[in-house]
Amino acid sequence: MKGMISVISIGPGSNDWIPPAVLHSLEQADILVGYRTYLDLIKDFRPDIPREYSGMRQETERVEQAIRLALSGRHVAVISGGDAGIYGMAGLVIEKVSRSGHDAEIEVTVLPGISALNAAASLLGAPLMNDFAVISLSDYLTPLDTILDRVSAAAQAGFVLCLYNPRSSVRSVPYERTLEILNQFLPPDTPVGIVKDAFRPAQAVSCVRLAELPDQEIRMNCILIVGNAETRILNGRMVTPRGYTEGKAGSWG
């Protein structure tokens, strides 16, 4: 019997934000495979279904196990936080199935979800109303020089910047170097939105000036959205105007 791998996007963390189509696919799955933190977020959903947990940086092993299970004819749900196609598991699953030579024996489906950038932007207001760039500051898979080149190019081009994985307990250099670049090309009063644990119990949302960012506690569970020359604060909400109305940009009033 042909096996199936559904790459499941569970959104920012609250079951309220899991799309109905994703819930339906979860209902059909025989087994869930995923990073422990993400599986714990849906622990109350079908608690009877078998789960295979793995830790951070075990993505390859996780997908290889999913392939083995699918080859036995099972419907395997590979769980990914946010949207599986944005820094998630979708690409790795497709690559590994293709390279395994079992394309004809395993059907792969990718189900979309609410990404961390969507969740963070909604809590801040409307900072992504115009062109923006998304960059992960993790240098685990991407060389630091490449990351910094991208940050520099995006800042100079006037993009709003959405920064993933800004800083960890053992990895601070990419974040510190990024701050240096932002301060080189952006005014000190540029609005920066900080969203921690979007739509989870420990959620915290704030907006500061770029000059104040070094004083903030920034960790891996934060998403940073750095405004551009048009971004302003309106009644406490961060907005990058699309151009529908006229007004002075960059104001904190």
C-alpha cells in the first residue's frame, strides 16, 4: 500500500490558529513525527495517536524515520511550527523523499499554516503592508557573512526587515553584527517591533526605537520587525503605509 507523508503546519502555537484542512489531515494520520516542542503544543489533540519525538538539530533523522514509516504504508504527519514552507520541514521532506528513490511509493503533501512573521505582524499592527525581507540570523546552516550581506542589502534597499532566530544563549555574534549594520544605514528612531511567543501563554509584544534595541532582552523565541523610512507608530500600532493616504512617515505620534 502506498504511504503518505503530510507536512503539517501548526501555526504560531495556539490550536485556535490551526486551519481546518490541517486538522482534517491530522485526523487521518496514523502517526505524528516531530520536534518535541511542537508535538507538545498539540498534545491534547488526538492523544491516542502514536508520536515519535526528536530534539533540536535532528531534522534529518526525523525525516528519515518518517520515510521508513511511510514505506510501511502508513500516513505520517511531520509536524512543523508556523508554516512548514518557511524555515520549516517541507523542503527537507521533499528533498529526502526524492533522493531516497521512493517518489513513486510515498505521496508527499504540504499543508500551509500561519507563519511566525504573519503572527508577529498582526500583533504589532500592520508593519508588512509594503515590500519586506525575511532573514534568519541563525548561522547554523547559513554562513555568517552571507547573512550579514543580506541584512546590509535589505537595509540599504529600504525593505522592512523581519528577523527570525535573532539570538540564543550560545549565539550572539550574528545579532550583534546585525545591529551594527542596521545602525549604519537606518536612523536611530526607526521603529522595531519585538514579539515574543506569539499566541502562546508567555506572549509579549513591544515596539522600541532602533537606538533602544541593544537594551532589550532578545532570544530565539522572538521575532523582530525592523521598520523602514515610511514605518510609523499610530496609537501604539506599528504601520508601514502602502501609500493609500498621505501623511508624514516615521512619526511616533
